[in-house]
Amino acid sequence: MFMCRFSLLLLDLEEHYFEQHTAYNLTGRGPEANSSHLSYGSLKICSKSIIFEPDDAVKPILKILLKDCKGIGAVEETGFIKKNFPQIYLIKEENVVAPYKYERGEKKVTFQLEVPGKTEDVVQMLLQLHRASCLDKQGDQTAMVSKIEQISINHNFFQHVTENPHMECVAEMVSPLVTNAGHVCITDCNLYFQPMNSYPDLVVQIGLHSVRRIYKRRHGLRPLGLEVFCTENDLCSDIYLMFYSTKERDELYYYIATFLENHIAECTAESYMLQWQRGHISNYQYLLHLNNLADRSVNDLSQYPVFPWVISDYSSTQMDLLNPASFRDLRKPIGALNTERLERLLERYRDMPEPRFMYGSHYSSPGYVLFYLVRVAPEHMLCLQNGRFDQADRMFNSVGETWKNCLEGGTDFKELIPEFYGSDSSFLKNLLGLNLGRRQGGGRVENVELPSWASDPDDFLEKMRLALESQYVSEHLHEWIDLIFGYKQRGSEAVAAHNGKIDKRRLDPDQKIAMLTQILEFGQTPRQLFVTHHPQRITPRFHNLSATPSLSSSELSPSSPSMESFEDLTEESKKMAWSNMNKLALQSRHKIHKEAVTGVTVTLSGDSIFSTSQDSTLKMFSKENGLQRSMSFSNMALSSCLMLPDDKIVVCSSWDNNVYFYSIAYGRRQDTLMGHDDAVSHICWRDDKLYTASWDSTVKIWKCVADDISSNKRTQFDLLAEFEHEAGVNTLDLSPAGTLLATGTKEGTLTLWDIANPLPLNQLTCHSGKIHQVAFSPDSRHVLSVGEDSCLVVTDVQTGMLLATVHAEQEQRCFCWDGNTVLSGGMSGDLSVWDLLSSKVIHKIPAHSGAVTCMWMNEQCSTIITGGVDKQIILWKPEY
């Protein structure tokens, strides 16, 4: 029996699946091939790709991007469709869920439809979709594709011939990471959704009498969602719809709500609170209801239901639910639980003017949800991460390790998901036999390692449920609710700006893609449900336990920053710093090189500064102690440097075609990478990969495991990918998510690349001379470049369009920017602060006596270091 392996998860963001045709794949065989050797299956036509699913599950699914196509046509009247493509994705080979494979190189792909008479229609449709995929603007693509989407309801699907339609409109059915366009119709008896592509069913039908709960939802930050439940306490809804206008969503909502008035009672946050307070519903049920009311849904991974860590002891052999020390302090967010880490956060906090924020990352995001669920939702992880699993050591390997990292990690503040308190333990077991990689110790990633007090996964979940319903948690859960759903969630200013600072109902398609991408990366904050203190649960005193651990008065102070929940200190500090960039104050000057300075990098603590120069040396110095070390690797200039994240290794690129690794601990060259045929001009590092740009016209990606280099052993630098250019590459930059690469050449060409694909996404000649530097904006929507032609150029990442060209009075050599404001260094030695919206310099700061050649800025944007041809290094700080 044929098993469908196709899934909408194989599609790209905002891509639609239109129709399918039974067909033969004749690639490499020709029309004369014997039918017994043909690959028979289903050809799926999608808005950005075509997908061929062979009936033979051993053979891989083929995915081909239409934008890569170099020709589509029919072969006379034979029913053959031929296409030329440079790359094909191979998915689920041997019917195994695994990272996608790629077949690269120019290739002709030929399909023969089982019904030859449909060939011309399919070809014309593919040609139209190919033209749409090649348009520069997403809005134009959407408009052209929408002409193909013919969506109309078939009333033959009505359950009863006497049904009267009340309302019909187009909408999309939402499931995790995907949406499916179709037609909605509501009658006096039923709600119908008919998918445009009849996938996975011809129609979804829900009887209005069976509906128990309905919720309006934000979807993509816009008030367009509606979720319908036919059960009281289920996590999963029966349907989640996303409409194209709030008016249509609300009309359908009020029709169903009016129908339900005589059948069920409306439940608000306050009504559930009273039920919980009096013990009529459990802690688990109450949290589930609050998540639903706060727009959290299992169908939307960016707003997945959030549950708290309640146990803090994962090392004992027995769980003691009578001991308060076994529990996490629910009064505090994850980031405030570790005193030492809290002190570091507080130190940053105290330096910040109002408004103050504590934390720099969220407690729930699609990546965090799939971190926990990868063993049961591997295809969702592959969809989210462009066909790849995460590195084995970053997987959910151990409950105890994960809790420890949440306590000690610098950016990890994630909470749990409902599954930790449910009854299905499959997410803790590798029942699918997935190959999730090997950890550094050599062991395969298999089942999740459980605490000693759990005998097996089912026992673990049972004890987690007991802990959630325990007396201690019942007495303190209201304090955690204050943090996540209540008055401590964000503060009055953020609550007032809840709907955002852009009109979310009028986003153009280009803005929509960028916004959805950002939401998928960072998640969304729950809607605030309570604006005053949440009352405590009324609980019987089964045991003589103290209500809370001993606390000092300062810890209980409501003004204490440690009581604030999940505020984004990093983002706010950046905004504050950039708003004061025109008030840069010079802190110190250091002249320690004999030639122009080419690169600067700094340890995480800020204690040591490293710089490279055309004098061929790497220098180590500090503001307090001056020059501490000087190293030379060859007699050729060093072009750039960076610090590996463990603060143990400095990596330097050189004009002698090599990359050098310097051990800070041992004070010597640790290793050398000889990987290019000309000078290495620039380097980047991310996730154990080193990116090297060279004047030999290539950018190469190397396997470069920081721990291996730091461990004083010889490193094997495996070449993972190579990106070829028409001219020498002078600069490169990685997007914040590490998925895109921007490169700039000596001839003025800017190229945007997908890291997983050695073929350019977009390429344009935006400068008339050498490009000195390129950098992504923090939201990855734009790239800024500066060049010999004295221009600052802003390019749109999604479309490759040139958005703005700003002509400077003089050549700008280097810069930092936040997406709107630019701090650049010019040939005269001055620093310039630019407002890109007005294309004007708003402030100039005298700095060097010659060209500014490099610039470094810390994460908070509160410290800037510049280097110049005057051989000087200058430290700066914005004054508030």
C-alpha cells in the first residue's frame, strides 16, 4: 500500500502547494526508456518549487527550486516535461528522516505525466510560477501567484442539503510551521474548510454543536487567527484558521460565539482563576487554560504553551516532594535563580538608565520547543533549520544537563513545555531510530538521560506531574503566573505598546517575510492576562512546611531588578547606546604597532585586547597595563583577527595565504590553516565553522571545533564548502542566525549566499571599486556595504534589490550599524554618525590622523574600539 511521505514541511516559508499529478521521472533515461525502469510517483506543483514523490519509498523525494530553473518546456505532444536545474534536494531516501542531501551540478530533469493531455497546462503553470519566483519584490511574486490560486467552496460537501451558508471567505489552515490555503464556509450547522489542494483531506468539517471553546489568536503578530476546540482540556485544537482580514475573522468568531451562548458558558482568565483557586481544576489544567487565553497554541511554535521548571533537584536518587529545597523558586524567572549569574546581570543592569531590562533572550521560541521535541518531530526541526539537525552536543541529551545550562548559561533562560507534565513520554525516547549524530565523547544521541530518581520515561513524567500538583507548587504557582501572564510580565510601557510599533494589519509581503522569519527565530511574548497581583491558591496544609525558603527583605522588594521578568536588557542597551552614538567619549589611545592596524578583538571579560597590523604582528594589551605581548607568525601583513568563544584562542588571517591560531594560555601559535592560493583578507567563525575570504576569489567554510583547538591537539580542518567569485574577495559577514553569508569583492560585487548552497541567492555590482566592508542588519533584512567609490549602499536581502545609495564626502573604510544608524570611519580619520533615513551625517567626531581602518563594538554597543593607518588604537564609550 502506498504511504505518503510528502508533507507541507518540505515547503519554504509562505510557499503554497497547488496540485499533484501522477507521473514518471525519466531523468537520465530519455523517452525511450523501458517503463519497468521508470520511477513512478506524484509530481507536486508548489509556488516556489516542484516536488516529486516516488511511490517506491526507497527512492528519495526530489525537491527542485523554481528560481534555479534555467528552462522549462514540453516535448511536442508526448507528455514529457523537461527542466534544467543546478541543484536538487534529496529527501527521505530509504524512507529515513534525515538531513537533506544535495545533488549539485547542471542537470536536466524529465517527467512524463500519466495523462499526457495535461502536460501543456502544467507547463504553462510552471512557467508562470517560474516568472513569479524571479521577480525582485515579494509583493509582485505574491500578486502573480495569487492569480493561480483559484479557491471556491464546493457545496456538495455539505452534510445536509438544507444547510444555509452564512459566510464564505478565503483563509489558511495553520499547523506547526506551515499554513495551507483554502476556503472557509460556515452554515447554520457546520464549519467547513476546503483546502485549495485537497491536502491532506478534501474537506474539514466541524459540527457547531460539538464546539467547546473558541479563541481569537494573534498570528504573525497580527489579529488574524481563530482556533476551535471540540474538547475541554486537550492541548490540540480541531482547527486553527488564519484569515486575511481581522473583519472576516471577527465575523466568523461572533457567529460561532452567538451559536454557543445557549450551549456553553464563556470562560475568562478570571473565571478559570476562581476555579483554580478553589481547587476545582488542577495546576496543569489551569496553566493550559491560561496559555490558551494568552494566544499560546501547539499549532504555532512561536507561541507554544509555556510551563515552568518546578523541580531543581536532578542529581538525587530519590525525589523529596516534602522538601522545599527540591523545588525551583517560582518567584523568580530562570535568569534570576543563579546568584552568580544574577550578579553579572545586575552589574549590567545598574549601568543602564531607565527603562531598565534584565534579560537578553526569551523563555520560549520555536527552536526551544523543537529542542525538546526533536525525537518526535524531526521533520519540523529539519524544516526550521533548512534541512539540518542541530549539533549533537547541543541536542536535548539530558534533563539534568539542560537544567544546569538554564541555571548557568549566559543566554539560556528557557522554560519547559506541557509535554513534561503529560502522559506521553515518547519525546524522551528515540523511537524512530533517528541518526541525530555523535557527541564529542563519541556516543550517539539516543534517548534523553533522566534523573536518578526516575526509573524510566513514564516514571519521570509521573513524578513531574506529582511535583506540579504538589503543595509547594500549588502555594507558589501564582508567583510564576505573575511573571509570565501577569503584572510583572513587561511593565506598563510595554503593555501600552502591545500591538507593536508598526501597523501589523498593513504589512507588505516583503515586511511579512522578514517579520515571520524573526518570529520563528525569537518567538513571541504571551498576551498579558492580569494587571494586578494574582491571588494565591487556597490549599489545605497537609504537611508542616515553610511556605518559602528564607528570604532577605531586599530580595522581596518589588523594585528589585531580580523580580522583573524576561526583559530584554541587551536590546534596550543597544537602543540606548545607538541613540547616544553622537556623544562618543574618547577613553584612551594606544600606539603599539609600526604599521596600519587591520583588526581588533576582545576577550569576553574585556580585560585583554588583541590587534593585528600590516607590520605582521599580533599584539595583546589592556587599557590598564598597556602592551603585554607581541607575536609574529611570518613577515607578511595580518589582515584581521577574531576570538573563539572560549576566550582561549585568537585566530588571525594573513597575506601569506594562511590562517593562524594563537593560544592565549600557552602564548604560542597553536595551529596553522593553509587553505588559499592568495592572501586571506577576512575571517568569521560560527558554530564550529571557520569562514575564510581570500583574494584568490573564493570563500571557504572549514570545520573548526573550538574545543579541539583549545585542547592543544592537532586539528583536522575539513573543507565543508567553497563559494567561488569572479574577483578577489575582500570582506564577508554572517547573518545573525548564521544561515546567510554576504561577500564583497575587489571589483565592487556584493553576493548573498545561503550557507547550505554554494550558488548565489542574489548578486549585484553595487560599487564602482573595491568593497571595504559588508554587514547584515540585526534583523537580517538588509546588508550595508562601503567601498572605494565613497558610497554607503543598502541592499535588501530577500529580493537582492538596491534600496539606497548614500554618497559620502570621502571614502568610508569601516563601520558598525544597527539597521538605521551607522557609525563609520573615513579616510580623513574622522568618525561619522549617519542617519540612513535622511541620508545625512548627523555628527562627526575627530579620531585618527589618517584613515580609520577597522572598528570593533561589543554586544551592548557600549564600547567601541577603532584602529587606523596612524598605527593607533582608540577606545570609546557613548556618554548617556
